[in-house]
Amino acid sequence: MNLFDIVKLLSPELILFITGFAVLIVDLARRRRDDGRTAAIVALVGLMLALVAAISLILSGPSEIVASTMAVDLYALFFKVAAIIGISLVILASIHFMKGRSRYLGEFYALFVFAALAISIIASAANLILVYVGIEFLSITSYILAGFLRNNKRSEEAAIKYFLYGASAGAVMLYGMSLLYGATGSTDLAAIGQVFTATGNQQLLGIAAIVLLLAGFGFKASLVPFHQWAPDTYDGAPTPVTAFLSTASKAAGFAVAGRVFITAFPHFVTDWTAILGAVAMLTMTVGNLTALKQTSVKRMLAYSSIAQAGYILLGLVAINPNDTFGGLNGLLLYIFGYLFTNIGAFLVVMVLERQNEIYDINEYAGLFKRAPGLALLMTLFLFSLTGIPPTAGFIGKFFVFAAVVNQQLLILALVAAINVVIGAAYYLNVVRYMAFRESEDDTPVTLSGGLKTALIITAVMVLVIGIAAQPFITWATESVNLVIASGM
């Protein structure tokens, strides 16, 4: 039996659980010797083993419910793979960025591993109890990560705001779950869906539960009006944490929303798609219009991530089980491409923040002259966020927009198209500063090995998904087929 066979026998969750504690143990042994580097390497090795386990499960095409709580299917595995890859890139880039900023870097990397475990649990949750436990587990790790720089007032403020909003959203979501249990006598998502479909006379209670649950899911995905925490938290948290919160953590919110709404509320599909359509329009518009006014690139990307959540949500609004552009596969495609795009953009911010303490857009002037490679990569990521081909962002937008048009949601499509134009204004404005504005600072920019590797991976994947999209389209489509079939 080789290593691959051994890993295949283990679940990604078990590997991540063991890895998290292994990181802590290694850090205790070597804390005073290497400033957390060994702990980071152990975390990366564990994440890669979990990735291998997840991919091996994908190749076997599973579709089962374990212990009536966890779904082992292609839909869950898609989000597990995305989360593990995203968190691995963040850790790789953090090794140099976080060096010397804290005495507790082992705990920093362990928390990222536990966050990957939480997202894996959320993606597989087929029971309301596990949904709540997974979301709270992810929230707790995220609160700590946001405030990890304890001597930084902005980091502390970010964590406090995140915690207060998270506690409120979690309580509202839990009340929605209690309504569902009281109405159906079950916490199993499939059983809840069967009860609602059989009775067909609890319309108001079902809609109330949907709205209350959306508070918790929308909080994780930073959807308007549950987004108030995001700008200050993204801006104040350490930049690697911001990259994580805006991508992998956000994906968890969409993963659980998709499974819960499709499986537990098939009878209310007309109602929740209408509610989500309104939320998507608000999210896109508020995020883009507020981002237009920002002078800090990091804060601009924070509001941009809110707007991007609105675009992603279009996939769930336009769900259609009988169409190639069925919406949900577009949602998965968008999330996977956005993962590399947004992490890449924040990595560039990380490089400039670490070396030159550059935050404002004016300080990006002349970057093409000082660091042409870095500026070119930032341009690629901004083009992808805008939706310009041949990038991953274009493929994602094409699929969710096509789904909206196919569903004849023309007003929603028009609002989305207008927002794309608004987004292009502030994305391309950064490119204008980098390319056409002169700068008095001619200090060259240097990159660490980890950051350089992470940047290359993200840039290559943005282009690969945009140019050779078919394998990713097939993967996304196969990942949603069984979830839609079981729910609708």
C-alpha cells in the first residue's frame, strides 16, 4: 500500500484535524528557532494531503450521507478543494509577511488549518445542527485571525466588529433553525424539504425561516444588508487574513446556502429566488458604488469583494436543473476563478504593504516602472475582477449572466451589466495609476520565495481557467447535478 492509498482511506476532515494539532505541537518544540516557518511547512504538508484525499474521493464519484449529518458528494468536495487550495496559498504567502509580527505564528497557521476543517464541515453539512456548528467553528477561528496582531488597534477593532456582527447573525440564524425544527420535527435538510412539500400550507413560516437563515449565510458571504462588518474587518485584519476572509470563508457561505435552500426549501423556490435576486442587486450596487469612493486599495478591494458576492449570488437566483447554464454550476465556476483572482490581488497588496508600507492608490503610481512584473500581475487580477477575457473572471461572469438571461430575469441582468461597468471604473483606475502616473519613489520591489510562488500559481490559474475552461465547466456541472436532482 503506497502513500496515495493510505491518504485515500482518510477523510479530508480527519487529515485536517490531525494537521491542526500537529502544527501546534511542532510550534511548541521549535517556537524560538525558526519564527514559525516549520509550523507553516507542516500546515502546508497537511493541507496537501487533505487535497489529495479530496481529489481521490472526487475520482470515485461518491454520493452518500454519513451518520445522517454529512453529505459526501461532488458538491461538498468541490468546495473542500477550493478552500484547501485557497488557504494553502494564503499560508504560503504569509510566511514572509508575518515574520517578526507575532510570537505566536504557530497558532496563526494552525487556525488556518482549522478554518479549512470548518469549511469542509460546512460544505458537507446535511443537518441543521451540523450547519450551525460548522458556521460557528469557522466564525470563531476567523474572529481570532482578524485580531491576531494584538498590538495593532486596527486589527483589534476589526476582530471586535466581526465578533459583534457575527454573534448577532448567528443568533438570528439559530432562531430560523428553531422555526424549521418546530414546524417539521426534524433537523435533517432532506426531511424538512419532504415535510414542506407534503403539507404545502406553511408558506409564511417557510419564508420567515428563509429570511432568518439568510442572515447567517449572508453574513459569511458578506451580502448586503449583512455586510456592515466586512469593510472595516477586511481593512484592519492582517492582509493574509483579509485574503482568506474574502475568498475561502466567503465560499463557505455560498456552499451552505446552496445546499440548504435547494434541499430544504424546494417548495419555496420561487420565493427564495426572488428574495436572493433583490439581495444580489443590492449587494452589487452598494459594493460597487462605495468602492468608487475609496482611496485605499485594500479598502477598495474590500468593497469590491462585496460586489463580487452579488455577482456570485446570481448563480443561485437563476437556478435551473434543465439547462447547461443552470446557474449553480456558474456559481461554482465563479467561486473557483474568483478564489485565485482575489487572493492574487491581495498578494500584490501584501508585497507593497510589507516592503514599502504602500496603502493609498496614489502610492501605486509608477509601479510599472519600479516593478513591471508585479504591476503586470496586478493588472491581470484587476482585469479578471472586471470580467475581461481571457481570464477566469470572464468565464465566471459569462456563466452566471447567461443563466440570468436564460431565466428571463432581464431587469436583474441589466442591473448586473451596469454594475460591471461601474466596477471597471475603479479597477482600471488602479491600472491607470500604475501605468501612466509618475512616481518620485523609484525603490525596487523585491519578493520572497513564498510570495513569488503563490503569485505565479494564482496568475497561471486565472489564465488557465479563462483559456482552457472546459474541464472546470465539466467539473462544476457534475458537482451540482446530484444536489439539484435530490432537492428539485
